[in-house]
Amino acid sequence: MITLAKVRPVTAAASSDADLISAHAAGDPYAFSELVKRHRDRMWAVALRTLRDPEEAADALQEAFISAFRAASSFRAESQVTTWLHRIVVNACLDRMRRRQTRPTVPLPEAGPGEPVAPRDAMSDRETSLMVQQALMELPEEQRAPIVLVDVEGYSVAETAKLLGIAEGTVKSRCARGRAKLAKVLGHLRNRIADANVPADGVNVQEQRQWEGR
Amino acid sequence: MTGMERVPMGPPWSVDLIADLHAGVLPPEVAAQLRPRVEADPDAREVLQALDATLVDLRSLPSVPMPDHVAARIDAALAAEARPGIAPVVSLNDARKRRNRRLGMGGAGVLVAAAAAFGIVLAVSPGAQQPPANEAAPAPTTSSTSANAAPPLALSEAELGSAVGEVLKAQNYGPLETPDRLSGCLKGGGITSSGNPLGISPINLDGKNAVMAILPAGLGQFRLVVLDPATCGPDKPEGVLADTTIKR
């Protein structure tokens, strides 16, 4: 009798994501599940870090994967499967963000500039990660999404601009604003410099607007 | 307008301006003039280092595993998406029975079954947005329609899984000829299955004639059975060459 081990690996052994998409389009009933299995943690991280709320992230991912399942037959090999999936996931997240635009953004904590939650050198890696994660969550959504894609996920500015549907200059400037805030919250800026130099939100806005979109 | 006149070329510079320089926001000609000055200023250099350290923090964030309950929920949603009974297609079994009653089984039966199988393909294929199968529509001419005439899929044991997609498109009992024969062979292997196979097709397994059937096996599951038509039958378990449940 032929066992599962002899049958199952055909899909699992598919050499590339594109093979799995093709197999799915050809009717392989578990090719898409295998694809989801491969990428779900990364997509989860993107959704969670973009939306902050686990329930919303789960809803967005479910929508995204169903959408991808249905659209897989139209996938074109010129784009990478991961980029294609990312685009669908990011779009699902952005839709949700737009729908909740009326909700207030959680402000940054009122710790003094350059005053980290705890001394950095006393923290374990895990504590540091939690602190960075928390700081990221507190960024405004318009800054958090490009920072998640560029700085956490490693996408290029150009790719991120396409994913988010904004100009490359806007991606750069939003990343710059977000990084400056994070540097302050994470304690990388000394008090003196931060006190002297970190302007309130809105300063340089005119200057900024002229450069955005370049 | 170059932006140059808006950028102070001497300290102190705002953190935001240095962050712009760091992120490549500034026009190249402005950045080229500003960068050496910023790097020569100890306070500004510290800001650049702070931004670099922030990037290191962000890039060092560990992956976030999807919680099991979320993974299970998404798996279930995808399985439901692929299930013929849930996809926006007619009840295929009912349609098949109605067609069989109207046209009768026998010579035309295979063609009718193949037409019904095409409906199944619509249900399990991605992008199943096609309209519901129409009983009045002519039987589509798919590869499964001519499956009887085509040589069976030649497979090795290791390739069985790769044939699932093709077999799902077919409703060709091959040497088993009838659903009753199939039922008898399944019974011999102790396999109970409600409903018709999702797909069935003769295959050539390592040079030997066989029949592969894909049976429904509950939510998000399929049962792949390979039968030897020469030996299978009620009380003949040796006729079952392969039997495995595949979870999505």
C-alpha cells in the first residue's frame, strides 16, 4: 500500500512558489495551502505590525489569502510570488486602515525625549524586541506601513512605493519621520540633542511637502 | 527651486532634517553639500548614528509566528473556498443525477459524467467565479471528455500526488466501468465514502493498469485511492493499491 509519505511530498517538493501557483491553478487541492504555509508567518508579521490589532490582522489576512486563492490563476510570473502576496496582504491591511480612519491614533508615550523605557544595556534581546515592537506600534499608520515594509521586511523604496501606491519620495520622507521618532523613543538620541533638535510634529512640513513626491 | 535655500548649511540642524538626509529625501545636490558638514559636526553625527541604531533595531525584529488558531482559521476558510459544496456552483451531485436520469447512463454516461466533472473543476479551481452550471448547456469539450480515448496517465508511485489535479478533472471509471464496481472495490478495502468521487480516472501505475479515485473526506480533506481493476472487489482488500487522506 502506498502511504501518505509517497503522495504528499509531490506538492511539498515543488521547487518554487511559482510551481505551487501553477499546481494550484491546475487544480492541485493542496498547493495553495502549501504556499500559505510557507509565507504565513511573514504575512502575519506584516499584517500585525501594520494593523496592530491581532483580530484585525487575522481578518485582513483571511481576506487576503482568499483573494489570492481566487486570483492565483491570473498571477503572472514576472512578479515574485512573495511580492504578489505582499501586495494583496498590504492592500487588505490598507483597506482596513482606511475604514478605521476616524479612530484616533495612539500617541507616542510621554517619556522625555531620549528617555528610553529602560536602560538599553540592561535589556535582554527579547525585551529590546518588545520595546522596538511597541514603539513601532505607536507610530502613526502612515509612517508605520512604510517602515514595516522598508526597514523590517527589507523591501526597497521603489517596491514599497508600488505596494502602498504612493510616491517614492513620500516613502522616504515618511520613513525619515518615523525613524526620527523611533530613535527618540528607543533612547538612541541623547537628551541634549533630542531636546535641542527634535521639533514638534509639523515643523519642516513646508520643506517636507516640497520634497515629497520627488 | 532647488531646496538649497531652505536648508541651513551650518549647525544646529534639526533631527528631522538629518533624518531626511539619512533617508535620501533631500535632492542629491543638496545632500552632497550637506553630508560632509553634518558628518563633521559631533552632535549631528550622533543623530546619524542614532538613526543607524534604529535601523538595526528594526531589522533585528524577530519573525512573529502566526498563532495556531489564526492558522487554523485561515486553513478552514481556504478549505471551504475549495469545497465544491460551498463554492458558488450548483450541487453537482444533484445535477449529475438529473442529467443521468434524463439522458440515461451507458454509452452517453461517460460524457455526461465528464460534463458533471467539469462542474467539479469549476468548483475546486482557483478563481471559481464562473456562473453556475446550466443543465441546458452543452457538455463542454474538456480533456476529461475525451479521457476515454486518451491513454491513461502514466505514473510512478512517487508521482501519484502530481496527478490529483488531472484526476479531479475527470469522471472516467475506465476498466471499473460503473459506480457500482467502484463501490464494490472500495468496500473490499474497507473504505466507506458517501457520494460520488470528486474525480476518477484510469491511470497506468508503473506499467500496470489502475484506477485513481479522489473521494470527499470531510471538511478540507480528500481521500486518494488507487485500485487495481483486475483484483479489486468486495472482500478483496488486496485490490487497493493506495489509500491516503490528504488534508489541505
